[in-house]
Amino acid sequence: MQAKNLTNKAKLVWQVILWLSRYGGLRTPSETLSLRWEDIDWEMNRMSIPEPKVEHHEGRGIRSCPIFPELRPILDEAFEIFGDKSEYVVAAPQYRAAANTVMGWKNSNLRTEMTRLLRRAGVSGWPRLFHSMRASRQTELQREFPPHVVCSWLGNSPRIAQQSYLLVTEDDFAKAAGVAKVMVEG
């Protein structure tokens, strides 16, 4: 039973990592692994996201971002399981120790581990795993909110969003052609 619980907890840790990257738009590993429970304002439905990558720029270091509806259930579940046991939202000190060094943030092999997990699940990986999830979120949000708002939430500029994050999707082609999107099987 204890081994099963450890497996379920490890699974939850990975769900939190993936949901923060995909639905929160957090930079992974630095922002995802830096987020603490005290950074979550449950009543206001906001997160104060530490920005280690850009904290050296004036006026940067922490940004405010909504807790998007897709993200809330996994944060609630993680808080229930880890909230009193871990200072950090991602309850995996081994990843933080590997990534946050005296020389700054570096690769913590999250991509390697995620590739293994995807392979075990029978899912093909894709280039730039975590960057692609953040780009997908930027693209989705900009369909609904003005660029300056989305860029504030995700911690980049409209120029950087345009250069590095915004995607042309199959939905865009389908909408332009006036047809319903066809599901592509992979």
C-alpha cells in the first residue's frame, strides 16, 4: 500500500509540473520549481510567480497571474496532499536541488524524465516539451485577452511573444477555410 501511495504522490507531482507549465504558462523548471504555497492567493484566485530568469531586470522578479480554471483543481488536490508537508507547490526537492545551483538555474533533467513518462504512456514526445506547453498557453490566452494582459501574466513582452511563443494552429487554418477542425490522429 505504501508503494502505491508513493506512486500516486509521484504522479501528482508530475501532474502539477505539467499543469503549471501547460495551463499556468510558467517557465519550467525555474518558475515551476520556485512557486511556493505562500505565493498562492486562493481567495483572489491569483499566483505571485517568482521569475528567477528575469529577476535581474529592473521591475521584474515576481509577476501576478490568475489561477486559471484548468489549473485550480490540480492545485487544490496538491495542496490537500502536500500543503502541510512541502513549502513548495511542486513537492519534489530533488528537482529543485538539481536545478537551482550556486551558478543559477540549470537543466534538472525534467525533460528527460518527462520523455520517459511519455514513452511509458505510449505518447510521442515533441520538440521543446516545456517551451511548447507555454507557447500553447500564450496562443490560447491571446485569443481571449489583449496581448498586454497575457504578456503581463506570462512574464514576457509582445515582441518576445510574437518571436518565441505565438503559434499558428490547425484551428486557425480551419477557421480561415470556413470548415470545422478535423482531428488529426497521431
